[in-house]
Amino acid sequence: MPSASSRHPSRDTRVLVTVNALPLAVGGLLSCSTALGGISAYGRLTLGMACAFAQLVVLVAGTWWYENRAASSFEPASGTTAAARSARCAW
């Protein structure tokens, strides 16, 4: 029986896009105002730099999660199917 993610692969895509949309929107808002992006968040780390770093972390973590979900949602081919395919292709 197929897993839930293989029956609804677009759900995983929607989750990935939604999770990445928030840091992207915040980055877009920060880019509209240089004064807002230049506010010191921690020492020399500005709010704009912190947002860019958070966006990178969310993108990498979200892509890792999405790839794991995509890889685990498909069952590997059975041995008989793979053997039959290779026997057909043998000349």
C-alpha cells in the first residue's frame, strides 16, 4: 500500500514552499528599508544579516526534509521486476 506522502506528493511541495515563504517575505520587507535591515541584532550582526542567515538555514533544512520525504515515499522495485527488465534488455 502506498504511503500517505506518495498519494499526496503535492502536499509536501506545499509545505516546503510555505516554510520557505516566511523568511523570504521578511527578507523582502527588510530590503525595502535599509534602516530596518541595519538595526543591530547581536553585536555586529545586523537584522538583515540575521534574516539572510535564517533564510539559508530554513532553505537547507527544508530541502533536506523534502528530499528525505521524497526518497522514502517510493518503494524500491521488486527483484523479479528488475530481473525481468534486465532479461528483456539482454541482446
